[in-house]
Amino acid sequence: MGKTFKSFREKQMKIKKTELEIGDWKNGVELVEKIKPDLIGSCGLAILLLVGIIMPHANLLAQETRGKLAGGAGSHDSGEKKYVYLSDIKEQSQRGSFAELGKDGFINANASGRRDSLILADRVYAKGLWMHSVAETVYFINGNYEKFSALIGIGDETGDGGSVVFKVVADGRVIYNSGIFTRKRTPEKIDLNIAGVEKLALLLGDAGDGIASDHGIWADAVLLEKNGDLPLSSGMPVKRERVSCGDPYLYKFAFPVPFNKCDFVIVRKNYLDEIDPAQLPEEKNMNCRASIFATPGEYEPMSLVIYALQDLNSLSIHVEDLRRSASASVIPAKNIQIRSVIRCLEYQTAWRPPSLSKVVSRFLPLCKGLNMKRNQFREFFLIIKVPDESEAGIYEGDVIIRVKNEFKKVRIALEVLPFKLAKSDKTHGVFHKFSLKPEDLDKTRMELRDIKEHGISTIGADLYFNHGSQGRVDDEEVVKGLSLLREFGFAGPVHVGAGLCKLATQYGYDLTGKAINNAGNKKRFEEAARKTMEKYAEIQDRFREFEILALDSDEILRKDRLPVYLYAVETAKQYDSNLKWINFLQVEVANLSLLANNFKELHSKIAPYIDRRVYNGWQLDQWLGKGHGFEELAALMKAGDESGFYYNIIGHIQTPKRRRIIDGLFLWMSPMKSSYTWCYHRYYGNPFDEFDGNGHDAGLAFPSADDNKTPVPTKCWEAVREGIDDARYFRTLETVIEEAGLAAEANAVRKEFEKIKLKYLNILGEVKMGGNADPFDSRYCPCIYAMDRKISSDELQQLRYEIAQYIILLKRAGDNDELEKQAK
């Protein structure tokens, strides 16, 4: 048996990534938004630049354009006008508390080190300096210059955040102090006399309130020689034009086409990755077979991209049955959804301005015929449902792309693995306040079916008991909601709201920490608490497949919620001490240090009143980033605490790849028992238009525009399902190892499995985060971002395949052992 394992490992090392679904494309600039400068100087130079939609997260100015605007690097001579930009000379020293000095741009940590441009008050500057407080940059200028000039302000990329102080120090003497500068303060021009100055220093302070979003820009920072005149400003106004979901501009690629004599090219890619319209696809992925794998009963996605080299009218795409050679086994075409990928603008977060939106490949409506113009691309998303009874083996069939009477084929090879996935031992939940109105029940049922098919085991449905007159407790909403969940096979933990905190405040609870001081009201509240606990017992007895968890005020660590919550729950526990209480814990952004520095103290304070706590993901992430670890969490959970986390879907901070990591690899590595996602959907107006309402249209799936009922998934929603499947692969291997006991193969696989976990735990161990973190930059989720940077999409799929091979190895070893026993 030992030889079997060794042979397997040798084969495993030879697995070729090309046998899997592969899309190793480099992320790059999204060529989406149009920027139109005013006429520059007497030449009337007009430039049209296509740039990335995250303003300012793109390389806005080409190098040759910068040269024309700034006159080139170093000292510039225009007749008798002499000057030098500070960004073109070497500083004597530079130090900063967080980020390096940016010259004519800055390194965007939120975009894995991409170089971004300087934008100040809706103008993009080709020349200037960028600093993150607290910072100091020193220049030796040897008395050669007479004036220093710059336009100062906080960069547009901070949204409404940031508060800084600009200072200029000449030979140790402060010659300029801006006072506190915020985003609301208009950028200011400074012109300072520096005649005879040897040492010039630029300082950026944090205004005494931490360094979050403290991005200071010194636009057009220039030194003038005696009698010198200022050069023309390098700034150009940014005109942000509305780009609609259907705008074909969103699908335009911008690389030279090395092909001829063909109308279009078909490229396979990893479905998790974004398309770079400026990057030529790798030739190895063009017009070639796409190989994927799955288990019986599993959904498996794949992506193809069509690049039009000529106008393509009436393009259609369909797929054949997938058939197993030398067998009657088939995966029918009806089991394969073909969805087109809709690219659109998406807010960075619900609270960031529209100017910081980005184009993402987001929505997946069912594919219909379409027309494509030359130099456009479209991505198609295939979701294959492997029938539960499918035999193991290779199934093949063609995807056919037809344009009028011409067509091309792409071969799909699906390997059905010889085992079924175990149920995850983790809880995967999603928040969804579904409608119980009779006229909405068809839509609600479609949504619940969709949620169930994506592997979700529990729903945060916002079901609450209502308290009527004379102490009556109404459970009608709870019964209707749980009945619907039962109808679609949901089970396990589900939370039901008690409504006692609201009732306590109505009866006059004092938020300074005192109990209700009116004896009559106090008695009425206690009676309501008793009747509510009785309702919980009735509901639990009626819906025994669920574990009813009591939820009252959500996120009790925010503002003044904690005192009233503790009073309400303490009162309720007197009438039912066995009922489990759950809470979703979040700290105000201004008090992040509370979670980071006083975690144990906070944990101890709420321990008697909460049995299940689900921590806000990005705050837990930051706590881990400050040097804490999963071992510390596990130690806390030994006291009976069953913990989980919830990561919000708030704009393009949560990409499909990060969602898969969160619900799969990250949850598996952690001691946490559950992962929740907020939310299935919450939208304003048209869910496919970010800018027609009051904020970000957050969600995983949205009702179709065709009937306002049928769910249209997003890429993130499919990635959640894939993350859940990752967790099931891990659990299946753990189960097979347990069943194999002490067999030699089991011990060998167990060691390899431990190495895998250690490898990815080490990524988290390398995360370093300090200071008062801005939750909206790359440190929003330092651990998830680190895993995103260091684990490619293809590696995630390769890891799953490796786990599958270990499962197959142990199952075959077990079957052989059983045959040997029977033979004896």
C-alpha cells in the first residue's frame, strides 16, 4: 500500500495545469471611462485618453503626454523661464509612517501595487507628489531657487475621508502651515519665497486623529529659479461620462490584433478572473479544448471569451450533450446553463462616491442572441449541473458559436470524479429579507430555490415576533417564514428575532445603564419577555428540523445598543435559560481599536448573554492582521462559544475570487463554525443600474428585468457556491481519512493534508498591519487580500483537484482492503 501512495505522489507532481480550466491573465487597466481635457496652451492640444474607471485608480496619462505637458524631466528651459519639478529630482531623504512617496502618481496598495494617478478636485495632474501621513521629504537645493509653488489638497481617492496638515520647512524654519485640511476644504495654491534656502522639507501631518485616508497631494510642485515663471499646469479636468450597462464601450478591447483571415477568436479563461481589455490573451488558451472536473450532483462553472475581429451579427451560442465514450452515460444539454456576462459600473463601497466606481464583469443573465462590433469582446459563463447518478469518467461535447451560417466549435471535456461530496460541517448562510406578501410568493419561492441550489444551509430572514397590545406576542410572520424555509429543505440553525430591545426602550429603559425605573412598565416588560420565551418553545417544538436561535438587537457593540441588549436578554434568560442566543457583532469604524486591543475583555463581557457570535469579517480580519491568530480564537471557543463571521458584499472590494476564498479555504482553516454573507440582494430602483438610487445595489442575485422574479446571478454568487464546494471537498477528505483510521495510506495523506493547511496558514501569519487602519483600502481585509494576492485562481482549482486525488486514493485503498478481507 505504501508504494501506491508513492506512485500517486509522483503522478500528482506531474499534473498539468492545462488539463484544468485555466485563465492565467494578468490584471490590468480597464479601458472604460472617457477623460476629455480642455484645450492646453495656445497650441490647442486636445487629448482623448481612455482610462480605468476607478478614478483615480488608473494610469491616466501616457508618458509621452506627460512630456508634452511638463516639458520633460529635470530642469526645463523655455527661453528665460527656468524651473524644475520636485518629482523630477532626487530627494535627500524621505520617511513615512505607512506608504512611500509618490512621484507623478502613487502605488495603490488596494490594487496589488498598481501605479495610479494624482487626482485633486476632479483634475488629474501629470506632475506632483503624493504622501500618506505622517511623512517628511527633504531636498538639498543649495540656494539655487527663489520660489516654491504647489497646489495642495487631499486626493479624490479618499472619498470624504482624510484630515491632514501640510507644512513647508526651510532650513529648519516653518514657512508654511496649512492648518487642518479636510476633503471639504478647497485645494489651495501656495507660492513661497525660498531665496537662499539650502534645505527644503515637505511635511504631511495627521491632524491628530489617526492616519486613515490621509492622502496629501502637492500638485505641480515646482521650484523656480530667479525671475522664473511658472510652467503651464499639468492638470486637466476629469469629465466623468455616464456609462450604462448596455454601452458597447464596456466591451471594447485595445490591443493590436495579430490574427488575420478569421472573424473571431474563442479564448478559455478562469471564471474567477477579470478580463483586461488592454491585454492580449495567451495563445495557448485560444480556440482550444476546455477541461474541467466535478463530482456527481455538483455544479461546475467555466468561462469562454469571444473576441470579434470583424462585425458579428446574430451571434448565437449553444452546447451539445456531453457524452461518455463507450458508454450510454450522458450529461444532457438541458443541464448546462449558458449565460452572458454583463459588465457594468459598480461602487467601490456603499459609502464611496460614484467617481470611485469601477467596471466589473458582474451579472450573468441567460444568453440570448447578440450582435458584436469589430474589436469587441464578450464573455460567456457556462454552469454545468452533473446529474446525481452520473458514472465516473470523461464526458465530452462541443460548444458551438454560430454567426449566420458560419460556426466554430470548442470542445468541453468534463471529468466526473468517482465519489460524491460530503456535507460540509460548516454552516453557510446568507441574509435575505424575503417577502411574505401573497402577491410576492412566486418570486420568493424562486429566490429560496436559487439559494438552496447554491449550497446555502441557513437564511437570516429577518423574522421577528411582534408584540401587540395587552402583552400579546404575534408569531404569524415567524410561522410563515419558517414554513417556506421548510418547503425548500432548509434545516439547522436559524435565527428568530425576539423584539425585546425595542420593547424595553418603549417601556422607558434608560440607556445610561439603569433598568426601567417605572414599576408598572418593568412588570409589563417582564411579562412580555416571559410570553416571548414561551413562543420560542412552541416554535422550536413545531419546527424541529431547525435549531432556533434567538436574535434581538443586531450588532450590539455599536453606539448605545449594548446596555439595553444586556438588560433585555438577562431578563429573558430568567424564563428560558436553555434557549441559544446569537448576535452579529460589529464595532463602529471609529472604535476599531476596541475589537483589536480589547478583544478578550469584550468577549468576557458579552459571554453570559451570547451563545453564538458571528463577527464582522473585515474587523475580525483586521484583528488577525494585528498579530492575533486562529489559536486564540479556538481557545475562546473552548468555553462553549460557537463563532462565525460575516463578510459584506459592498462593491468591488469583494471580488469573485475573494468570495470563493472566504467561503472555502479561509473558513476551512479557521476554527469558525459559520460563514454568512450580507446579502442576497438589497437594491434601489433598477438593480442593474448603480446610479439610479441612493446607494450601492448590494447583492448576490437580482430579479430579472424580464419578469421581475427570476433570479439573475452574479459572478460573486457563483463563487460563493464554489467556495462552499471547496469546503465540502475538504470535509470529504477529512471524513475519508477518519474512516481509514490508522492505515498507512491514511497517515501519509493526513500528513500531506496538514502541510496544505500549514502552507495557507503561513500566508496569514505573514500579514502585518499597524496603525489606525482605513477599512476601505487594501487593509480593509488584510488576510483575505493577502490570500488573494498570493493564491492564483488556477491554484485554487489545482488545490481542489489535488484534494480529489487524495480522496480517490484512500477510497480505492479501502476498497482493496475490503476485497482482500472477502478473499480470506
